[in-house]
Amino acid sequence: MNPVEWLKAIYEVFGLPYPRASLVLVTIFGAVIFFGIWTFAAKHVAKDQASRATPRQSTSSSSIGSASTTGANSPIVPGNGNNFNYSEPKQPPKDRPASKKD
């Protein structure tokens, strides 16, 4: 028997006498199957993403070189030969009111 014949036989036994109840049961069964497949896929995707996002570990201990800064309250930025200038931003000149000409 092919699958369509099996489906027709099952529907004749359960679907014809109880059409609404069988529709509800088939809907619930389909939702459970879909939920299972979706959850299975989500677990595999999470596992793949976790394996890609392995934390980087430093194998060599490199020392941080000197850094120079200028300006008051300037922070030190670590690095090799970095220069960092910390100062107040330049403000544009304020417009002067036009003088009256007599």
C-alpha cells in the first residue's frame, strides 16, 4: 500500500465519524512534530556557533611599550609608540553682533 492509501484508511476510521476532533488532533500532532524539528535545528546551530566563538588565548606574553601623552589630565594609552593628545576641542568663534553705522 502506498502512503496515500494509508492516509485514506486512517481518515475513514477517525476522520469521518469525528471530523472536528480529528482536525484538532492532527493540528496538535503537526505542531509537536514541527516543534521537535525546530528545536533540533536550534540546538545544532547553537553548537556550531559556540564552536566558532572560542575565546582567543594569548600564547605569547608581549610587553606593552611606552606611550606618551600631552595635555592636562590626559590618559595613558598603552601600546608600542602610541601618541595620544587629549585636549579640549576647539570651539568655533562666536559671531559678533553687527555694529550700527550712523
